[in-house]
Amino acid sequence: MHVCAAPEAEDLLRKLFAPGADITVVRHTRHGTLSRTGEFRAATLPQASAVVAFSRKAVLALHRELLEAGRSATVLYGAMPPAARREQIRRLSEGEVEVIVTTDVIGHGVNLPLSAVAFAETGKYDGRSRRELLIWEAGQIAGRAGRRGHDAGEGLVGGYRSRLPGLTPRARLLDQAVQAANGARPGSLRVTTAQLRPTWTDLGQPKQPGEIPHALAGWTAAARTAAQERSWLRPMPVDEIHTKLLAARQAVGAPPDVSGRWPRDGHTVWSLITLPIDADRPAYPAVCRAVLNGAALHHLIRPRTIIERMSLSHAEEYAATMRDLRTAVLAFGRECGGLSAEEVAVGEQAAAERINQLVAASRPLATHGSCASCGEPCAPWYTHCDACHSARFSCNDGVRLDW
């Protein structure tokens, strides 16, 4: 077994193996040194640079800014389908564009011949609140510059001065990130616990779907007891499974009581609620109706002529739906609405081609970053600058309301 992990995970990994197991540890270090440099601007970014921000809106706004400054640029972010991501990576790698504007997706195993990484901001929304990057997070992204074997030369890391309000990189964090990437300081990463998740066998293989919530409660209690003897083990929260079970129940109109009859057995429902598809995704209820009630899903497949006219956001959403359907089809086969894996793969590929076409057109992909009224720069997450926003609502000032 070959396990690849951060060095900080070594102690935890040793606890996972039986005592006396033959373990060989190979430690890898960075080849080449990162250098902290000053602030970049649109005109001073070297060839093969990455500008990093942490939302789709910010990425598209920065892309627009670079194009308006005369730089050739492309984009890379999580909502893009894999085929579209690969194409943007190719465009930068082969020198078709000078700059790639990206989110932290670049830190997830993406190796590019980058000479510089420029942070337009160092804060991100993590699903609950907006926070500063941790040192190891910033270091992982900064370390994309100057990768060995990519002919990128020395890696440079700095901030990016944008004309857009609201985007501010923190210099001290970038200093610490470069030091961590060079191995000169700890990266503040702590890997001390592993998560235990339930399996169908762990639940006692309930035959009726209505029994699943009670089985999950029993598993949680047993897992907590087991974890008391292993301080490094944490039972997985089962809230998401409950949420998906509720969504499946509502999709097919199944009764809420334990003995209530569902269209299919407990194992089929368990397979549905553990699919890697979020409950709030549009495809999830449709997949539930298809698998449990035999509903057809061919209406979700769009003709290529329609896909070829989609906007960027519509093409991204369609590609995501095709990925969700592909996940379900791989799990259930033709039981999933009569679809085949080839059909959904063709749909996702067509959406990726549409996205690539829009990105390669070298035109602004969105209006983010420009005030809808005056056209002046504004924060990517707003539609109007402060002055125009104030002017739009100033008519309410001094208005007397008599009730």
C-alpha cells in the first residue's frame, strides 16, 4: 500500500496501521526555491503567471481587467467541467495565453509551468464565513510557481494590485506562505484525526428504508463509544445522509413512518442517499424519481444546437448536471431513467466545448467588477459602485412616512 500525504499526517497514519507493521517513510522536499517579490500589476505580470482569487465572480472580473489592459488571459475555477479545465491548462502551458486567473483549485494537484503566482486577495469564503487563508493553504498555492520539470525557472510570489475595490492581499501572510513552501517554517497544518463513516453492513442492512434513520442513530452511538478508546478517531456526522433521505422521500412521496412502504428496498435507498451528489443539486430529486419510481430522464439531455448557444453560466450548470447524472448512471445503470453513460458523457463534453469556445474568444466573460450604472470599477460581488448605490437610494432620504 502506497499512502501519499502531508508530512503532518505521519503520526496519524502510523496509528491506522497494526502494531509491528512494516512501514517505510519517504520524505519529499521541494526542488527549487520560491522568491518573494513585490507587488504585480496587470502590465508587470511576467509570461506564464497565475493571478489568484477565491470566487468565480472575482476570477471573471480580474480576467476582464487583464483583457482590458492588453494581456492575453484565460480562467480556471471549480465550476468548470474537467475537460474545460484541461483545455485552459493546455492553453497556458503551450503559451497561447500569458496569464491564467484562477481560484484555489490550482493548488489541488495542478502543475503548470508558472513563473509567478500573484495573489489578488488572501481571504476566502469557506462555506460558513469569510476568513483569511491558513499559512499552509497559501503555501500550497504559492508553491505552484517554479515547479521542477516544467521549465518555469525561479518561482516568484507576490500580491496583485487590482483596480477593483475589495481585493486586498495580506503581505505578511504571503511572506509566511513562501517560507512554508520553502521549508523554512511550519505551515500550521494539523492532521490529528481520521473520520469514520458508516457502511451498509455497519447499519445491519435494514430492509425497509424507513428503518435507516434508526440504524444511523444506533451506528452513531456505537461509533462514539469506539472512538473513546481511540482519541484520533471521529464518527462522521450523518446530517447530510438524513437530508438526502428526506429529499428522496419527498421526491417519491414515501411515508415518513418506519414501516411505511417505499417503491424500492432499503439497500437501493441507501445507495441513493450515499451517492456523491448534493441534495440541493437539481438532478438529485430527478435521479431519486428515476431509480425509485422508474421515471425517464431523457428530458434532461439537451440537443447540441441548444448547448452551442448557452451562456457561460448555463453551460457550467448543464455540465454539472451531466456529471451528476453520470455518477448516478455508473451506480444504477439503465435503471437511472434509461440513460447510458455515453449519453451523459457526450452532453458534458458538448458543454465543455461551449465553455472553451467562450473563454477562447478573448472577450470579457461577465460584467463583474464594473458598475452597472456608470461603468467604473466596483467590487466583483456588487452590481453598483458605492457612489451609484448611494445615489439610487438617496431618494428615500428625508421622506416622511405617515402611517
